Amino acid sequence: MDMQSFLEGRILDAARVDDVAQYIESGDVECIRGIQDGKCMRCLNEDRAYFYTFHCAVCNGACTYCRKCIQLGRVSSCTTLIRWRGQRTERPTNHTLVPLHLSDAQERASDELIDSLTARRNHLLHAVCGAGKTEILFQPVLHALQQQQRVCIATPRTDVVLELYPRLQQAFPNTFVQALYGGADVEQRFSPLIVATTHQLLRFEAAFDVIIVDEADAFPYTYDAMLQRAVNKAKTSEAPVAFVTATPSDKLLAQCKKERWGYSFLPRRYHGHLLPVPRIVVVRRLQKQLAQSKLPKALHDWLQQRLTKREPFLLFLPTIALIEQCLPLIQSVVPQVEAVHAEDEERKEKVLKLRGGELQGLVTSTILERGITITNVQVAVVCADDAIFDAGALVQISGRVGRHKQYASGDIAFFAESITIAMDAAIADIKRLNTVVV
Ligand SMILES: [Zn+2]
Ligand SMILES: [Zn+2]
């Protein structure tokens, strides 16, 4: 029974499902070919550049597989996918939400989102870093669950899934919440509330009555048409989508306006203080000095200040190579520092160590640009003029500072050889938000 309800709304490789024959026989699922008429039936890719033909040992012949969604395991011409065709299972109704303390602005945005979802209208929740956007989602999610709707909160970043999952479990004590990301341990039973990476949505079809895309502007979602298709495929045709972000692209804002979505704007943090404005520190020959294992004086002084004041810090760098090169230099000033990046399996533990005070600082790639809250954290972006730091990333990184009521300000410094358009735009955007009258 658990397995049958688990299959609802999913599209999976038949070879990976136990006792699949009984579900085919009962008509709960139908079998389809993985690749049909030049189209991958899981990710809907039709671009021939992403298909690769090889000699397959399974079907003993020329077989074509889709490289576009290979991250989730190979789908080829001889793969059988099973697609849910059964009835909607009985949905639980006993959901509860622990009491929340929302500011007036949060309360208003929450009500606006409920209105949009009830009217099955898309919605853009535009809330500055630290506005408390996750709490804004709770009442709308509860409202949908109580209507026996199935809800998915999707985000491009695994780190954001890991941050949201325990908060959702805590907020909805009577609801079975499921977290889906690469390598997650998946309990095979029905969940009315799923928090997943956008990639994982490829394993669903017409499953959700509401999808909330958190950090909608984050890489790779914005750049990858496949992930946008994944959202559309995973929801029912009438299901509304809510986009949540601190840094909406012009394209998203234009689409919101043109298609008359609901829109909520929160220009202030939940504690009411202004966003910290970044300062630029121009350092001549910055890259070269670092490459020669020299710590520029300005950066040395910045680290020395953190040490003296015993402040936790995040130091962002553009590449893994630079992170590895700079780590010993930084440790020579502040010993309790470690490095993290996208491929680091201990990332979660290191963030916890920083939070717990075991570490004083982390040297990081853009992987920690969002979803992370550390009390009294100070932030430096080194080589802020690198192309990887676009305006959105710099706003997100700056948004790590001053999130706590008792530590509502802090230092955010951009160390760079020159001032890029992105740096200017990020600072202008933050200043503009601070002048919005609320
Ligand atoms: Zn595919
Ligand atoms: Zn084959």
C-alpha cells in the first residue's frame, strides 16, 4: 500500500522499482519507452546534441541515451519507464502548523500568496535577504495541505533543501515531509509535502497541485530550460507556481507583470533594520599577489580585525584553485578556518562548526551565497571583480550580514583590482531597497 501510494505522480525507471509487475497489472502504472520519437520521456529533451548512441549490452544493439538528465541515472531507448496512471490516493487532512510570529509585512505577503494560490494564479514573492521568506510560506502551505493538495517546494540548490527540510518538519509536526536531492535516503510512501531540488522534479509528472520555486534566480535554474520544463511537467496543468527570490531577474519581473501574477514585495528585513551596504576595497595586483602566496595588507588587516573582535566570517573566492591557494595564507592570520566548495562532502558539518563556534571562518565558493544564516557573521568577497560574481550573487552574499536582530549590521567588503558593472549594480540595488518607504 505504501509503495503504491509512493508511485503516485512519479515517472521512474521500471528496473529500479521492486515488484513492478503487480502495479502494471493493476493498471496503476503504464510502461513507456525511455526515448520516443527523438524525445527523452523523463526530461523532455529533444535536442539531438544531447543524445548519444552506443552499443548497449542490455539490448545488445545500437541504443541511444539522453545526456541531459544523466545525473539521475541513464535513460536509453531500451529503458522502460513507468508512469503513474492510477487514482488519486486518499490524502491526509490532519495537518497542523506550530504558531508563528510574523511581522505585519510577512503576514500581508502570506495572505497575498494564499489569495494567489486559491485563485490558481502564479505569484512572485520578492523579499530581500533576511525578510523571513520561509515563514511567509508556511500558512499558504498549510492552507493548500488542508485542501488535500499536494505541495512541492523546489529549489535549484541542495544546500537550500538541507536548510529547509528540518524547518518544515518542525513547523508541520503532523505532516510526513519528504526531502529529495541527489543521494537522499527516500522512504517509499506518499508524502503530501515534498522539498526537492529542481532536478528531482524530473521524476514526477502531473503530481503537484502547488509548486513553490525557492531561490528562483539561483544557478542552474535560470540558465537551464530543462529545469523550467521539469517544474511544468511535475505539476498538474492548473497548478499555480510561486516564485520566491531576493533578486528577481528583469525577465522574471517582466513575466510577472505581463501575465498578471500576484506580487508581494518586502523591501525590509523582518527586524526592520536596513540592509548593510557593501564597501569596495581596491587592491592593486590582487590576483598576482595571491598567486605568489602573498596576503595583501588590506586583506591581512581585515582578517586581523575578525581575530581581535572574535567575529565569525565568510570569505568568498571565485575558484576552487584560489580557495586552495589562499587557505594557508588565511590560516596564518586566523587559525580556526576551513575551506568549502561544491564538491566538498563535509560542507554541512563545516557550516555547523562555524555556527557552533568551533571554526571562526570559512573560505568558500559561491556555493554558500544563499540559504545560510550565521549570527554576527562578517563577509569579504575577494576578487569581487571576477565574472562569476554577477550582481545577483553579490546581493545574495551581502545578504548574509546583519540577519540577526541583535547583530543587525556588520561588514561586507568587496576586495578587487577594479570596479565591475556587477559590483556597482549590486551596491546601487541595495541602496535603492534601503530608500523604499514602507
Ligand atoms: Zn533526458
Ligand atoms: Zn539498450
